[in-house]
Amino acid sequence: MGQNLVLNMSDRGYSVAVHNRTVSKMRDFLQGPAAGRSISGAETLEELVGRLASPRKIMLMVKAGETVDTYIEGLLPLLEKGDIIIDGGNSHYPDTERRTALLESRGLLYIGTGVSGGEEGARRGPSIMPGGSSAAWPALKHLFQAISARAADGTPCCDWVGSGGSGHYVKMVHNAIEYGDMQLISEAYHIMRTLLGMRYDEMARAFDSWNQGRLESYLIEITAAILRTRDDDGSPLAEKILDAAGQKGTGKWTVVDAAHLGVPVTLIAEAVFARSLSARTEERQRASAILGDLSPAPPDLDEAEKARILEDLEAAVYAAKITSYAQGFMLIREAAREYSWEIDYGAVAAMWRGGCIIRSAFLEDITAAFREKQDLESLLQAPFFAKIMRDALPSWRRTAVRAIEGGLPAPALSSALSFFEGYRSNRLPANLLQAQRDYFGAHTYERVDRPRGEFFHTNWTGTGGDVASGTYNA
């Protein structure tokens, strides 16, 4: 992504100096894709800094973690007050918070920015999510918005997110939503292939059809292309790919932080754990030999019934996708409250409309919902989305039941449904849970007939006494 961002900057008329600790790679780049452009090479950090005009803007596109700190340590003695370091990798937001504070204490500025779109996006226009030292934004705004993608209305898919680690936090949640979208699509593919017995070209046509409607998105588009791709022997290439998913950490970070903040990102969590389960390939194969593969043969369906099931499936995927985004924004809102960030949620949605991996048509609707009501408690409460969810519910339930009865795991689809049913419930069975906690641990409870904040304890056995533990929620 680094060299493609450099080429992107060059296309927009910027002069760029580049450095790579493997000098041969830098030379290959300068003699190849960068030949004839206003791009120069620097073999050392000292040379790199010397080539830049003040205030210097140095963007790191390196592996997250210690490598970022190593480069910062190398740059610090070479920089002057007002210079800017930009981390464009997928750094963990606490690291960005720490680095921002460190550089500001030295009179320097720091930006932690999420960049989404892969190599192609970096070359043609990614979604860029900057946060950190607000004083650096005026010096970077023109550059970042010049190289970013454009939404359909021409707006750059880049805007200021907020202070500290907020930019990398928003990118982390973006990636987690991406996990959810990919898992939902994979579950739909599994249902098509196993329960409906659809051939690969049929499935590709189904995803193409979805991409012409409300599910229009980059991930749906590439799914159709993947399903059409053939191996050298003419068989579907996807069929030859080992069913062991990898992950680089942003999904895990999201689930951990959501647990810390008490935000139920259930679909995202299931998407992360689905990858973990898939990676246990050999163990699953041994378990299958013992427990049996419970997936039945595809039923003999006529075309009309298959079309009805596909219609249900499309509605279920759409409703679950809305739930995933609702959970993601719920987490961003809670994080902003916890970490004292001021985040414009409509601007975040707008940044995701183009360039990034989760770009999709319905992000226009999300942007509109937040612009209409910035303090919107949840996307699920926006009238536009509330109607969609109510209308989709019968199809969603039928799809979940078909997967369960067919012996197919559908953790993202089904957990999203459970979340939705719970979120819209006026009363949940947590009253019994609280009674249990009070019974065995004297953890106390609140009552529906008394004001919130008053806590009570019952001596359930008659021998526990009137003592109660301190009341708190972790």
C-alpha cells in the first residue's frame, strides 16, 4: 500500500521522498513504477528528513507494533518543532494515544490514520480516517482529501475523526464490521451451496443480482467474481481453497474493547470466533469422523421454492448487515464517551461510502440517518432502518430456522437475529439472573416498583443474614 499511496500522491501533483530500510526495494521502485515522476529516494532517515520542507510530513506505512516505535525513535532526534509524523498502518489505538502524547510533549505532531481499500484503493483513492494532534489537520487536509476516494456526490472519503487514537479506533471498528460482512456473505454462500444445491455459476448470478439492489457493495461484487473464477482444470477455484480463515488482530481488538466497555457487538464477536473455529481444520476433521457431518443432501426444490428461499436469504443478510453496522456505531459512541473523543458519526459513515472495503450503497442511508439526528442512540431506532428490520423479520427467522434444521452453522445471521430480538424487548429474563446473583453472592438487585439506583438484598435461605456485597458493575 505504501508505494501505491506514493504514486497516488504523485498523480495529484505532490513531490514525494521515499525511504525503505531495504535499499534495494526502494531502488527497484524508483527505477520501475516511480520512474519519471517527482519521487526521490533516501537511503537513510537523515537523508529523508533533509529532503523535506518544514513543517515536515513523514508518513509511516510499516507493520504495527514495535516497528512503528523504532521508526519514531529514529526520527525524533532529526525533527523540529511543528513537524508531523503520520502512522498509516493498522496500529492499536492505545499505542496511537501514547505516541500522540509523546510527540506533543516534544513539540511535534502525530497523526494515527486508518487507511482502507487495499492496494488498489491506495493507488486509486482509499478511505482515510485521521485522528491525533488536531493542530496537524490543517497541514494535511488538502493532501489527504486529494488522494482519497470520492463518494457519488463528489465528497472526499476523508475527514477529521478526532483526538488521540480515535482515527485508528474508527478504522479498527471498520475492520470489525468487515469481518461481520464477510462472515454473513460466507454463510449465505454455504446455504446456497449446501441447502439449495446451487452450482457456482448460479451462486455468482445470485450475488450479481443482489449487487444490483439494496445489498450493492464491494464485498458482494467481489464474491460474484470469486465464484466465477476457475482453476487451471476448469473447476471452481473457491472449492480448492482450504477452509481455514486467517486474521491480523483488528477484529480481536474490537471484541476485547467491546467487552471492556460493555457493548454487545455479538455479530462481530461471532465473526471473529468463526474464523478461530475454521482455523482448527485438523481438529474439525477428526471431530467430523467421530460426530458425523450433519449436513443433509440438498432437498429437491422447484425453481419457485428456491426463488422464495433466496428472497428470504437476501432479506436476512440485509437485516443482519444493518445490525452489524448498528453494533459498530454503538461501540464507537461508547468509546467516544469513555475516551473523551468528539466524533461526528455522520462523517464517519460518509468516509466509508467509497474507497474502503465495506463501501456499500446503504452507507448513504446511514450517513443521512446520523445527519438528521447526530445524537441518534442506535441506527435501529432510525425510522428508515426500523421499518426495514420489521419487514425483514419473518424472512430472517425463516432463514435462521432453515440453517439450523439443515445442520449448517450460521453464527453471524443467528446471533444478529438474537441481538435484534433482545434489543427490541421491553423485558428480558435478566430479572431471574439478578435474583440468582443475589441468592449465591448477595450482589443485590433493583426493583421495577422503585426508582433506579436503589438496591435490595433478599435473605433467600433464611440463614444468609442481612449482609450484602458492594454494588458495582465491571
